[in-house]
Amino acid sequence: MQKVERQKHKDRKLKRLTGLLLCAVLLAACVTAAVLLRNKAKEEPPESRKRITGSITRRNVEDLRQVTITRRGEKPWSLLQDKEGKLTVQRKNGAETEEWTADENAAKMILDAAANLTYEDVFTENREDWAPAAAAFGLEEPLVTAEILFRDGEQVTVRIGDSADPEGNSSYYLAVDGDDRLYAVTAGTVEDFRSEKELLHPVHQIQIFSALLDRITIRDEEGKVLKEWALQGKVSDRDAAENWLVTAPFMYPADYDMIKNMRDSAESLRLGVYIGTEEELNPADYGLDHPAAVLEFHMAEGSTGTVSDAGVYDVSDWEERTVTLKLGSKKSDMVDYVLCNGEVYTINHFTISTFTETDPMSTAARYPVATPLNSLESVMVEKQGEETVHYALIHQSGDDGSDNGGETTATDRCIRNGREIPYDTFSAAYERLLTVTVSGRLKGEYRQKEPHTKYTFRTVSGGTHTVELSDYDGMHDAVSMDGYILFYLIRDGMTELP
């Protein structure tokens, strides 16, 4: 029997090598085409070539019926505009269609870009110059595709590729279906079309009014109070801003400026981008299964007023309520996730850190005297072995009888132990007393001794505040504010009243 020799695969290896070489050649051609077009404008002398600018679409925004956006690697979604101008976002999610009314401000950028789409240059007017190398320009799988449909039936589909200026990302490649040219489009236009659909979802902003705020509470995920600040009295009190107390993890009068900053920050809190409802999302994906903190802003019943554009002072009445924010994980160094009213949003990390990262001890009042002069009704000073001194203030305004057009003038007075003294003398001394600050924090547990000096301040709103000084170490006095002790003050540190 004749021996059959095994077939040699030299020809198969040769074909495979030839195929690889052809692929390499094609790839090199694509890259070369991309590089040549990208550098075309740079290589040609400015006097021999002018930028070719123009419009791809030039219509009224009202002419638009629909814009469908497909971002690279994502499912498409559509922005629809009916004849009345109502804007709706739609996205197919399996057999169901997700739909909501779009935020007008966010949608306007997309509509404007679609109705008035311009280009800043034309790289080439010949399709064969770029189409075989579409992948090299990022146009085989576009960065974003926008399908623009007008009410008269005209449809324009644009595909935006990679940056045509890698160093600055100032322009991008753009191709239009049915058009042979390869365009350059500005980065601003690209950003308009690349808008995330979530940006078009209406954000139900929280409303916190500093004038009605009377408690701020920070809890852990189990509901334990970690930090808390609370108003002592009513939000309508004239001196309400000075009557806040740190209530957790210790109790002590709070510093006016610190509380004002927290109240203002609370009123300025704004939710960012809508993510979705708590029911449709997985809480663990956003750190909400184990929240970093739960923030509660309690507001008392009351009224707020604003001046309208027409100059009219409008008053709104509000019921007692609490705004609760459940803080999740970080999306980035500057953005966190937060749950509010069953919906997940982003929120600026630095605005929320005012509450989560503030040390309650830093908010404790360092000024023993916290009642401002215009809120003071009387002050009584009691010192061991000395006469008790009582100062009564009379704050009033009225017509001084002069011919000043009916204007009123203040006639504040000060009565010391039944005898009137110059009000200016008392006010100057009291202002100095307001600047006295504690010297340091008491160490360990301090059992208060019998006070040698006591100040009792009564306010125009009916409140009472006390400051008591007792011996601490011979050089300093322990300071008790409304019965709470944290700090000491150098001996004779309280300035004298007249």
C-alpha cells in the first residue's frame, strides 16, 4: 500500500500571515487618515485656508417634535414636545415605557442645540476620505447620536465622534446621515446633546426656612441622636437667634454666629440630580442600606414673607413640619447620594458637611454674655459682700416733638437701682461685656461651688439667662451659663458695668 504523506500547512500559514498584514495595513490607513484630517487645518497656512462655518439645522424651537439621544454604551431616550409646548421624556424599559414631564430649563439646552445646530469647520467634503476610517474618528460607535424630528416630517440624524483636538477638546468630529462631509462641532454643542436624561427630571426641592427652624438633629442609621441643636423659646421671639442650645451629645448654650451659619446653610440646601425612586432602585448601590447619617430639620408653625417682582410683599403660612434627609455614599469627592421623600438625588458634599462634620463642641458659646443690647430688658449683678445692682432698660420710640416731618426718634433710658444714669454710658459698658470670652475648657468632672458672682439677664421676650462665676483654681473662675458648665474664665475677666 502506498504511503500517504501528511499535508504540509505552509500555504495555510502564508494565508494567515497575509490576512494579518492586510488588517495591519487597513488599520494603519485608518489611523493615517484620522491624523491627516486632524492636522489638516494646522498644516495649511492661515492665508490659504479659511474656516468653513455654517448651519446644519436652522429652525424655530417650536418646530421640533422629538429629539432622541443615544449616548455611547447606553439605551436611547427621547425628548418630546407637543403642539402646546409641553415637554416629556420617554425611555423604553423592556415592555414598559418610562415617562415624565421634563424640566423646561434643562430641556431648553437640548432643543436649542437641535433646532439651531451649527458647525465650526469642514474637514473634508468627500465621504471616501473618512468613512472607511470611521472608527478612527469615533464615528463607528458615536459618542452620542441625536435623531432630530421636526413637525413637518424633516428628520436629521447627527453622529458625534471623538475629540478632533485631543489636547484641548475644543471641537469634535460630526457626521450627518445622508451628507458626505465630515464636520467639526464645538464642545458646547456636544455637552448639550450628551445631557443625562436624569438632568431633565424635575427636582422637588426641599424648603427649609431659617426663620422657622427650631431644631437640627443628626442621627445614625439606627436612629440614635449623635448631634442636636434646639431653640429655647419660640421662633417669633425677638431674641430667638441667641437662644439656641446644644442638646447632644452634651447640653450648653450655642454660639450665635455658628447657629446662624447652620441655619443659613440649611435654608440654602439644594438637591442635585434626580436618580430615581427608592422603590425602583437598589439602596445598596447608593449607600442607603446603611446611611452615613440621617438629618432632620424641624420647623415650627409660622409665616414667611417674600417680595415679588412687582414689589408686593407676599406672606405664606406654613404648618409645623420636618424635612428628613438620609445621607448615602459618595458619588465623587464633591457629590453624595441622598434620599428625600422616597426619591434619591445627588447633593453637594460641602453643603451637607456643614452638619455632618461640625463638632458640637465648636458650636458651644465662648461668650458668657449672649443677650444683645436691643433684646435686653434688665440685668442684675449679685456679688458676695457687695450691694446687688439692678439695671432696668426702657426701649421705646416716639415723636420727640420737634419739627422733623413726623419721624420718630429712639428715647432709650437706663435706670440703676431706681436712679437714671446716662444710657450711652451703660450701653458702652455693656457692649464691652459682650466681648468677654472664656479662657479655656474645664478638665475632668467639675462640681460647681457656691458662686461668688451672678448675672441675671431678662429679655424683652420674657426669657431669663444667668451667668454664675465660682472659684476654679485661684486664678480662674468656672463659668456656668444657664446652669451648664464647660469653660473657665480668668479671674476678674468680666468687665464692669457703671
